[in-house]
Amino acid sequence: MKTYLIIGAVVILGLFLALPLFGIESFILFSLIEWTTKFILPWVVLYWLMRAIKTLEKKR
């Protein structure tokens, strides 16, 4: 788990350093993270919750 956090931090830091080289402002990363957590992740959680419920129903 600790290695995943380190790898994630290195990737984000690398993006913050690399994006200005291509003319893209770094604050867009925060917008993308916010948008993903608002709109994408709830659907992913709902999908896996439905699969878990179906699996539990089949076992009964």
C-alpha cells in the first residue's frame, strides 16, 4: 500500500513538472481529479456494489 502512494505521488509530481513544458496549466489536474471523483467514481462504486449484491443473492 505504501508503494502505491509513493508511485502515485511521483506520477502527480511528474505531471506537474511536465505539463507546463507542453503549455498546459497545472491546475487542470485538480479539475480532472475533482470531476472524476464527482462523476466517475460513484458509478464505479455502484457497479461493484450491484455485482456484490448479485453474488450474495446467488449464494443463498
